[in-house]
Amino acid sequence: MATERQSKSWSIHTRSEIIAKYQIMERIGSGAYADVYRGRRLSDDLTVALKEIHDYQSAFREIETLQMLQGSPNVVVLHEYFWREDEDAVIVLEYLTTDLSTVISNAAKEGIPLPVGEIKRWMIQILSGLDSCHRNMIVHRDLKPSNLLISDSGILKLADFGQARILTEHGFDAFEENPPPCENDSSNNESSLHVRCENQEQGSSHEEYIGVSDELKTKRSADDVDKDTNILDGNTSCLATCTTSDMDNDPMRTSFSYEATEGEDRESGGFTSCVGTRWFRAPELLYGSINYGLEIDLWSLGCIFAELLTLKPLFPGTADIDQLSRIINVLGNLDERAWSDCSKLPDYGIISFSKVENPAGVEACLPNRSPDEVSLVKKLVCYDPARRATTMELLHDKYFIEEPLPVPVSELRVPLTRNTEDEDSVGGWQDYNDMGSDSDFDDFGPVNFTRTGTGFSIQFP
């Protein structure tokens, strides 16, 4: 297997259609399903990232979603791609030098919190990029700081769409009457955002979002079933980002249909729950849900916002059970008072925890932060997916129009390079890349097994 991957990763150097247009330089990222190289476009000396994807489905999803998101200022740019039947896909991406993980880790090393104005600007850019996805009914499924890439000028862009799914047909816009605010470095943009805040009816977007999301879940058919592939991309998204230039006559542009994917379980009628990165994985995924929507991105968003505020992960679980335990110790036990539909989760009757009498609460995880900052995170980090605030609601939150105001993008402090050592060091960020499920409970002390009418349950202390 390793030999096959090595030979595939070197094929990029021998493909005439690629080397005729690009000089391929050093490899800058590698994972189980992709390798990323820094390259130079020969026509104009533009530095690019070339991502060679060894998994058909990952390539398929990344290309399709990035094509749909062309023109979104906070989504990475896909310049073009190369793909033929007997070769891996190679996508040519915008080259970005750093990411939000590096911003956070650098601040943590300095021991100085990020200024509130900078935090707000980073948050607005993340929200703008995710809003573009959700308006197109695209669920990213792997939001985390290392997948939020940053340009030299401070523009943040969502990247790594290999796990993304499109929840509806092309061209459908569930929030058509409220166009997203453009993200750029101009004072006019801020004023236009605030005007939209004043003119929009509060609460309408959330009701519409929930209605559309529920309808799509109901209509989800066997065509939307995941091949249960765990994409352990490691650092492959490190400098790779994406949009398009020469795709107007793309013969595959209208042919991307999930009915063409192979190896899917067409009987279950849902998505895989083993998706995303553990620290940012919504509790419904940890309980095995395959019937989820955009809301899982909103949970991840809350975890990212908390990390910006504290410079440390909100729920740094060492395994899936530990991840659930950490969440429950903060939010309290998951029961029907917290979420009326929780009992419908596939593993809800199998995995249980001792009752937490005094959960810490989100406030305890955000010491020395303002009530508005705590409120922002609580709007996202909650059990009931329907209660999580939408991207549009958050973009209109009063937090972003009160002092201190978001700084202009040009005033953001951007690291010169991306840190890579943290993700490989013991006790560092390596869990970002671990998306597997647990099979060994030895680290969790005594475990109670109880036989039930349908099998068994496991209770953790």
C-alpha cells in the first residue's frame, strides 16, 4: 500500500499536461489520501499549490464544491484541475502561507491574548466563508483552525473540501433574499453590513434555515449516502486553497452527480457519522448520527471561536468517549430536556454516562471573557442542532458592531509562515488529524456493560 501511494504521488512529475504549465517544486504536505506540492505557473510565475488527491470521492467533492463557491472571497481559489481516467486528480490551488492554527499557537506561545478587534475580524471572515457554503447548502464537515488558511494580506479562506457534501441540487439558494455581506478591507463594507443588520427582520433567517434543513433531511435519498471513508489528510490542506479560472467550458462541470460515486452503502439513506476532526465534532456525530445537516459546521464554529478567545481547544478529547465526556462535563447530560430528539441517535441507548450534577457550563471554559463573547459561543455549542445560530444570524450579532470594532484586514498580524511542528509533537495538535473511532476503553476506568432487549449498553463514570 505504501509503495503504491509513493508511486502515485510521484506521477505528478511525469504528467505532460501538468509539467507543460507548472514547475513542480517541493512537497509541502502529505496525508493518507493526498499530497500537496508548491509550484510555479510558467505563464506568469504565480506561486500555486498542486494537490494530488489519491481518493476518487475526495477529489470529486473538492472540485464540485469549489466550483460552486467560485467568487466567494473567503473560500480558497481553485485555478484549474487535471483529471483523467487512469490518473489521480490534481487540483491547482491558491497558495496561502499560513493558517488560523498558527495565529492561535503563536499567541499562546507569547502568552498574550489576541486583541478583541482582531478576534472579531477573524470571526467575521470565518462566518463570511461558511455563510457562502451554507447558502449553497454545502456542509464542510471538517472545520478547524488548520483548514482556515490566511493570505499575506490577512484574508482568511476556508479550505480542504474533501469531506464536504452538497445537500441539495445545484443553484438552489435557501437564503436568496438576504445576500451575504462581502468580506474585504474597506470601511464601506462595514457600513453596508450594519445597514443589512438594521433592515433584516430578526429571527426570520433561523426559521427559514431550520425549515429548509429539515426538508432536505426528509428528502435525502440513497443517492446521498456516504462511502464510509475516513479521510486522514494530515497536513495536506496546509497551504492548499481553491477557486477557478479556466472552467467555463469544463466538460465535467455539470456531470458531478453523487449517483456516480462507487462503493457507497445505498441502503442506509444517510451520511457517515465518522467525519471531521474529533475536537470539533458535534455530539450528534459522536453518538452515531447519519441524518445531519449544516448544523454540524455550526458546532465546529463554536469550538473555533472559543479557541480564538482562550488560545486553547475547547474540548481536546483523547478518544471519542473522552470527547463526549468532556462535552457532558461542560453542558450536562444529554437528555430530552436538552434536545427532545436525542433518543433517536443511533448510539444513544448504547453509550451512557453517570449523571453530572453540576456541569461546569461554557462560562467556566471562557474565563475573563465578556458576557457577549460567552453568549456568542453558547449560541453554537449547544446540544439541540436546531438551536444553533446560523451564520447569517451571527453576522448580524451585536457583538460585531460594539466597541472595540473589528480591525481592518490590513491591521491583522499575520504570521510569516505556518507552524507545522505543533501538529506532530506529543501532546500538541496531532489529534486534529485523528478521526477514527475508539476501540479501546482501558483509559476510562471501570465500565459498566448492561444487556438490553436490542443488544447492550455501556456506561462510563
